[in-house]
Amino acid sequence: MDKREVILDVRNIKKWFPINKGLFEKEKRYVKAVDDVTFSVYRGETVGLVGESGCGKSTLARTVLRLIEPTGGEVYYKGEDFLKLNHKQVKALRKEMQIVFQDPYGSLHPKMKIGQILEEPLIISGWGDKEQRKARVRELIEAVDLKPEHLERYPHEFSGGQRQRIVIARALATNPELVICDEPVSALDVSVRSQILNLLSDLQEQMGLTYIFISHDLSVVEHICDRVIVMYLGRVMEMADAKELFSDPRHPYTKALLSAVPQIYEEDRVEHVPLEGDVPSPANPPVGCRFHTRCPYAQEICKTDTPLRDIGNGHMVACHLCQNEEKHT
């Protein structure tokens, strides 16, 4: 039994967006952006969320933080039912749960100085007096390897990498325990990405942070994450320790993703899995396994529901074929 502390427990979470009915439509339809997702995050670890664009990664993150309200399911933060809290309680707790957005250009107010941007969350959360806030702002800017004189400048005076450092500093202002990083390096030059990733790792070690790291870049995820969750069309296909998932992927969709990543060494290459057709609409997802319409190994059984099952060591897979293989080994 795993004795690590669970900081976030997500159970059967759903986020369905209603579609306006046409003139002759009788039933209301929904875009099932996130559909029955369950996972836990342990204190101090980094959990990666991966999948193609539109698979529900960012919607899941925003739903967990209640930046958008879920359609169904449960979210427990440090054992507390986060979805049953009122607005005032959520506001008080949110200082422990922060998010770093993808676009450092659009995340910072262009008419505010950096010092004001970093002080704003402290004011909202009622952090100390003015002098204490100023001292905290100086700590934050130095924590992300920028200088105190930068506090008097505006966002347009910084490079993309520097802006992302400022966005990270703002997210850390209220001493959060859980930080969701939503594609934090995808908008940056390759030469800057490693600097930001190293900064995130250093801050995690220094402050005891827990990360949910969203990315479509599997090489980045392999480098920074302890465990990985693979999503497709709003559902979890596979979930495992990062090293195990990258060395022994079991779901055909995971294999397809990894086989598309260029590898220098032959031993690191994954058998190529061809994908047929386009991603179905989340407004009309396939019955059963969401991936079966594109899977080269699909059989009739794949048209039935495929629950996530543990095939050993916490390696969860939603695939009838994989689960049948385990029964016969």
C-alpha cells in the first residue's frame, strides 16, 4: 500500500459544455471535454498530463481548480471536498493552488509594473502590510533569478523567458503547495526551455512544491515528471510511473504518441503505430474505447466500455487487449 500523502484526489470528474440546439433537434447535446477522469497526486511529485491538442488536458486543470465549474465528479484537496466549498472558502484555499499559463505575453498586464503584478495576489489574499508585501516581492523576483531593479519595468521590456519567470514568481507569491503548469515552455525558444524547466525543478526542491505539468512535448515530460497520465478525447488511456511508461507503453495510443517522437539511438525507439483517420468530435465520441476508431488493433470488444485497470505496480491501462494479455501471462 502506498503510504505517500495524497494532496489532490480527483474522482470521476466531468466537464461537458452544452451545444445550442438546432431548430429541429429534440435532445440537448454536449461537448464532453472531460469525461469521467480519476487520478491522485502525491505531495512533492510532478504528474504529467499529455495527449493531442483538444484531448481535455487544460480543461481538466481548470476544472480541478474550479476556474470553471465541473459537470460532475469530486475533487478533494488535502482531504477536503473542494467542490462543496462556497466562493469565500474557495478564495481562501486558492492561494494554496496556483496555475502557470502557457502564454507569458498574455498573462501579464501590459500597463502594470512587475512589482505591482507580483504584489497583486498578495493584496487579494490579505498578505501582511505594505512593507511586508514589498519584502515578499523582492524575495520572489530574486527566487526566479531576476533582479530587484526589474520590479520597476513593464512586461514589454522583457524577453519571453524572463516574462515566464515573472509569471512563475506571481504563481508562487502566496506560498502555494500545488502548482499547475499549463504548457509553461511551449511558447519559448528551445534554448530558453531548459532554463525554465531547471528553474521549476529547483523551486520544487526548495519549496516542496507539487506540480501537475501539462504538455504535448513528450521529451519535456520524460525529463521533468515522476508519473504520467495519457489522455485521449476527454478520457484517461494510460497512467504510470514515467520511466515505466516511456520504456514499456501498453496502450496503443500511448505507443502511437511515443513512436512519433524522434530518437537518436535505436534502443530508445518505439515500434511505430500508425493512426488512421481523424480525431472524432468530443460532441459525438465513439462508444466504448474512445480510441478504437483509430486503433490498428481494434476488435469488437473495444466497442464496449474499457475501465482503467491496474496491470501491476500502479500501471493503469484502459485497453481490453492489454488486459486480456495480462490474464494469459
